Amino acid sequence: MADSFADDILAVRQAHSPVLPDRSRVPQFVEDLLELLFPQIASGRLYVTRDDIQGKLDLLAGDLGEILAPQRDRIPGSLAEAVRQFFASLPSIYATLWLDARAIHAGDPASESLDEVIAAYPGFFAVYTYRIAHALFQQRIPVLPRLFTEYAHLRTGIDIHPGARIGERFCIDHGTGVVIGGTCEIGTAVKLYQGVSLGALSVSKEMAGTKRHPTIEDNVVIYSNATILGGRTRIGHDSVVGGNVWLTDSVPAFSIVQHRSEVKVRSRQIEDHAIDFVI
């Protein structure tokens, strides 16, 4: 039986040999780049001169090239050009990440410092990883952008598709369970709490090329466990979406959307059917 199973596996491997990035190297690249960009993550490694920094950037460029090398034939243009474009986009990403970090610090009374946000907040790590993945996604690099964001998903519980378009000063507070779909559009200074889902109404494969996820305009706050679905759903700017809200329709600017719970007091004389869930 073991020999037969080995033959089955071999047959599949011979018939289907995908050329993919080396996913075992993804965590190290993501962490090394973060460590270079932000001294709060230094872990004892010091980059104290311009030559130190440039040398590390050159090493990271080499690492990215090696990660992408197995799929060089699937990359638009040359491998060297893909790496060059990514590193050319880093200054803009870096500036945006500082704005994100400051927005998180300003919006969280529990935050004691900007250093704490950068070093310890899962929301910041997830947004950082999304932003570098999105840069690769825009270059039409296959697979690797998703490997980046799935590493952040594993590490933080925050699932951001690299295709989403997210403005600056983006804040994810707590973050566990946040899901942001691939065609989602998010404006400037938006804040999400844990458990928020920005998803699709349909998962039909035929809709893969369409806008399936909502648009969130500027200065919107979405509280925990709210679910907003659909490519035509738009949350107008300066709106507040309360916790546990389920939305499949657009709301205008300056709206407040609330979920109202029903409170029912049990009678001592008449026993209602008890709610008895086992989870």
C-alpha cells in the first residue's frame, strides 16, 4: 500500500510541477525589511551609517531576486526590473507607513508611544506587510504578494488581500479577525476594529474580474464585528458603522449605522425556552 501511495504522489508531482517562490524565505524577507525600515524592530542589529543601510538594501534586493527567480518566466519584464521597481517604490511606502503608525498612536488611548505601535501592534505589522505586498501586486507579480499577506495573516489574525486599495493613515485597532477583500477600496484616515469583514456578496468564480468588495470613503470608523458586503456598497465619508452591523446597502456621508439588540427579561413564573448554546 505504501509503495502504491508513493507512486500516486510521484504521478501527481510529475504531471503538476508549479513554479512558485520559495515560501520558506518569505518570513525572513518581510521581517528583515521591517527591521531595516524601523529602528524599533532592530533586535540588536544596528544600521548606523548610510553605507550600512545601503548595504542592507542591496542584500535585500538580492534576496527578493532569489525568491522570485523560480517564476522569472511569469514576471512581466525582467527579474532585475521587477526587483528595481519594488525598491523604487519603497520611499513612498515608507512615508505612508509613518503616517499609518502616527494614526494608530493618535487613535488609541492605550498607546503609550509611537515606538510601541511599531514594535508591538499587530495592526501596524499587518498594514506594513500589506503595503509591500500591494507594491508587488501592482507590478503583476504572481503568488508572492499573497504569500506576504498570508504570513501577516498567520502572525496577526488580520487578512488583507494584496489587491485591496487602501489610503494613508489607515488604522486597525486590535485587529484579530479583520478581513479585507481583494477589490475593496478604502480611503484616507479610516479606522477598523477587530472582527470587521469587508467582503463579497457572491463567491461565484465568474465574478473574479469584477468589483466584489465595498468602498469605504475617507474618515470612516467601523466598529468590531461589523460586516459590509458587496461591490456596489459604499460607506460615505465621515460615517460611523457600529459593532455587529450587517450592511449590504450603501449609506450616505455623515451616517451613523447602529445594531440594536433586543433585551428580554425572563419571568420567574413563566420559563421561556432557554438559550443554551454549546460552543
